[in-house]
Amino acid sequence: MRRLGERTVRRPIRLPRAQRSRFRAAPLPFWLRVLVNGIGWLLVLLGVVGLFLPVLQGGLSLALGLALLSVGSQTVHLRLRSLMGRWPRLWRRMEKLRRRLRAWLHPGGDRSAG
């Protein structure tokens, strides 16, 4: 606690990282999550193939697939965030794409939920 003049200011207590809740269920319905994950994996596979074939856009397919997977799965989102820590500009773009996809898929849901 700190005293500022007559007022007392309290800081919120933060739990240690190990005690915080990690998983929050995605607000997408189950059938939509399955569909998003299936399309995401398909785009990731096309992206990997597209990296070696000049006809397909590998990078774009890979980015879209990973963004869709991170919308459908919190675990994939956390892994992707830890892997992309080296490239913050790329991560910001990926997060922007992820939020747009999430808003498009679930317009009435809470966008700040993860």
C-alpha cells in the first residue's frame, strides 16, 4: 500500500503464473471448433506442400491455417505465441489476423476472452 495525500491506493494481487488458470474454453460452439480445426489443419498441410511447390502460396496458406488453429484451440494459440516471440512484428500481424477471424466466426462472443 502507498499513501498519496489522504487516499490509500491498493494494487491488485496477482497470482503466481503456476496458480493462474491456463485454459479458458473457446466461446465457439463445438461443431464450429471442429470445423475450424479441420480447415486449419488442411491449410497447414497445403502450406507445407506449397513451400516446396511453386504453384501454391505456401506462406499464406500456412499463416491462415495457423491463425485458424489458434482460434479453435487455446493450446495451439499458446504454443504459437511462445514460438513467435522471436519475431514480434510477425506475431502482431498474426494476432491481428486471428482476432479478425475470431470476430468473423463468432460476432456475438467476447473478443477479449483469448
